[in-house]
Amino acid sequence: MPIPTIHVGCTHFAHGRLQAQLNSKGLNPVACVDINLTAAREAVTSLEGDVPDYLADHIYTTITEAKKNMTRRHVLSTPQRPSMPN
């Protein structure tokens, strides 16, 4: 089952990383974070392959905002860090 991710950055070098995530079988970008929403939406629409229909509508300016706006089916759990032995 693919791991849902929030991808940071949608343009320039980050655009290539986002395309690589979409091409992989183990990661599923469910939202993106970028400070330039207009450019980010344009970049997402230019992606190739199996791009989720909702991705262009799930672009936010902060990670906090992206996490708050995720629907239940896209819930992201924060992995717990292993505790260090005393």
C-alpha cells in the first residue's frame, strides 16, 4: 500500500521530485506545499502519468495548513521516534 505524503515544493527541482514520487509505487502525494500557489497549480497540471485528480486542489502554503485540510482518507500519521535508552 503506498505511503501518503505531503510534498514540499512543486516547481523547478521539486517538480522533478514530485514526478518521481508519482512514478514510484511506494509513495502517494496527497497534498503539496509551495509559497507560490499559482505556479504550483500550473506545475501540478503539467505532471505526467497517474496524477491524482485532487492534487491541484490540495496545494497549501504551509505544512501545518496541509495537514489540517487533509480528508479522512488522506490522514497522515506522524511516525513516533523510538525512545532512546537511558
